[in-house]
Amino acid sequence: MVEPVRAVFFDVGGTLLHPHPSFHRLVAHVCQQRGLPVTAEEAERAEPRVWARIAQRQDRGRGFSISPEQSRAFWLWVYRAYLTELGYPESAATDLPQRLLETFVQLESYRLYPDVLPTLERLQRAHLTLGVISNWEAWLHQLMAHLEIERYFHVSMVSGVTGVEKPDAEIFLRALEAAGVRADEAIHVGDDPRTDLEGAERMGIRGILLDRDARLVRPLGTSAAEPNARPPIRIRSLAELPSLLALNEGGP
């Protein structure tokens, strides 16, 4: 990257942290506790069908995190859809969706990816301003404190607090203002091509797509509607960031 970078913003879920041991294994575990013989593999196979259901919703899941009421309603709907796709529609009408919801708001249900702390330490030593821009409920701050990473971030834009979700330009603009940098002095790293990559690029922030599991099988390209757009950058690990930013030990 040629432009000097002064601020690095991160998405959180799928970028800095993940459900532990995994989303699918937690779903299977909770179901098994209620006597349903669900395996992690079955939960994983059902996930694309659940996302297809979300895409068919009128709101497509947008706005789910901006209030506790909307969050609760959305996630209960998701877990009911999950149980239906797993072949247990009758369980969707029990308290099992609530039990799944409770599991995924427990701080102990999350872990950092192994590359997170070394990368944050490296960027901090380079005197970069670090921030998070996340579509998450307000309790994310508690989770970050629990995982002992809150101290790294000078900027925190969490949709459950700001009332604005990615890819809305407003949440990126607020992050830039809080960091005191221009759009061309910042990058945003996340795992979602639409909310992270496209949302940042529309604001003039360099977007970097983190594709940890090479799950985005189709190659990324510039939009036909925006032929002059910058070619996208994709990385497999946060450990690639320091070299991408050409950091020296003493600073950028």
C-alpha cells in the first residue's frame, strides 16, 4: 500500500473473535442438552439455508443490532429458523431458541483468533490509531473487556450504541471523526464483502477483506458500475497486515 496509514479499523465478529469452540458446535451442544441428536456437521450444513431465509426477509436482517428489542426478536427468529432447517420445527416453538440466544450472549462463549494479539501489539507499537466498527449489540464492550483487548482501541463504533449499522456511511464517518483522520489515511479490515469492504470503500476508506477460511470462492473484482474502483485486497490472516502496511519497528 502506497498511502500512509494513520488509523486501522476492525470489524469484530469473524475478524477478531469467534464463538468457542465454534458456532456450529455450540448449536449442536445446546440441542443435545435438550435431547436432539444434532451434530456440528448438521448444524454447519443447515447454516446456508438459514442465511437464505434471512435474505428472503423484508429487512434482510438489517437493523438487528441497533436496539435490545430488535436484537432479541431477530435472533429468536434466526434460531427458530435454524431448528426448522435441522428438521425439528416443533422445537422451534419451545424455549430452545431462547436457550440458544442465552448461550451466544455469554462472554465465555467467545475466544480471540490466535493472530489478534500479536497483530494489535505490532500496530500499537507503530503508533497507529486503532478502532472497531462493528454491527453488534451494546454488550460488545463487555466482551472486549473480558477478552482484554479493549485497551488497544481508541475508537469504538458499535451499532448497538451508535444506532447505525454498516454499511451505512454514517458509522464510518463517525469513526474517522473520532480518530481524527481523513478517509485516505485509514483502512478497515473485516470479513464481509458488503458491509465491510464495500461499506468502507464507498467512504474512501481502503477496505481489506479478511477471508480466513478461503470461503469466498469467487474471485473479488471491481464493480461494473464502478470501473475505476480500486482492486480489492484480500488477506487470509491478520498477521499479513504489518507487511501490507510496510511497518517498521519504530513506526509506520
